[in-house]
Amino acid sequence: MDVRDVITVVGACLIVAVLALVVQPALENGTFFAEPTPPVTPTPAPTPTPTPTPVPTPAGPWRIFYTPDPHGYPVIFLPERMSVFGASDPEWHSTGVETFAFLSEVRGGITQTFTVPYPVWRVNSTLDGRNHPQSALLEWVLVDAANGDILDGGEVRHLEIVRKNIQVSQKELYFIIRVRDADRYTITLERPLKLY
């Protein structure tokens, strides 16, 4: 092989290497075969349209807890005659019902204060007393925390349901609860999905 042939091959390799270095970055940037970009014309800023504020969905029923210190509550004892509160109120048949708060326990006590934002709601109380069905008893009253007025109450025996309709809202309230021989009781606060 002649020296000129070697120089020709080395020169050709150098030309290919230089072209590869020049062309490869252009291909990576996308500008080697790109079409010319049209001139940029300014567009007017769009008029902001007000977006409606989403209504927050409730996170589910919140739990009512017993207070560790009932001192300072205006009333801390149940009335002697619980029979004055009568039987359960009529069932709401014409509307759906949503539970927004609950208390599920085995013992009695005094709850922490809570506020109900709905104008019409009800207390739904049930008792499970399988171990002592003949003597199981749940007694509760709903109390206005500001002045100690007892708004309503109920007596529930094993497998009974007592519902009381309440029309008090935006006030601090609490329950006083007494339980005897209960396996578990549940008090739910419910509201109608549609008012009349």
C-alpha cells in the first residue's frame, strides 16, 4: 500500500469524524431538518373568567367523644323521670337521610360540646344488650350548653330504636348518657337530604 493511499484513508476518516460531530448535535436539538419557524404574532391576553368555588364535600360522619372533665357544664345529671320525653318521633319517609355525626360506646358519660349546622336534624339511638336483654337500658338527654336547658331525651331498651327530631342549630350542645347492661349503643345525628 502506498503512502498516498494511507493519507487518503486517514483524511477521509477525519472528514467523516468532523461531519459527525457537526451533524449529531444539530439532530439532537431538532434543528438540522427543521422547517423555518413562522414569525411570532402577539395574541391578546384572554379575559379571566371567574371560576365557581367548589363546595367542599363532607369528610364523612364525625365522631362525638366523651369529655374528660365535665366541670363547668350547666347540667351533669339526668332528670329523675325520663318518661316525660315520650316515644320516638315519626320516621322520615319522604326523603333520604345522611348521618353527619355519631357516638358508639359501651359506657355512659357526658360528651364534649358540639354544634350542628343544620336547621332540622334528628337523634337516632339504638341499643344492643344481648347479654342482658331484659335489663339493658340506654337513657340520654340533649342539653343546651349555654343555659342548661334539656332540649330532648330518650329511653331505649334492647333492640329498640328511638328517634327524636331536633330543630336547633348553631348552638353548643352536649349529651348526658346513662347505660345499664349494654353490650353497645349507638347514637347517630342525621339530617334529611331534602327539606320540604
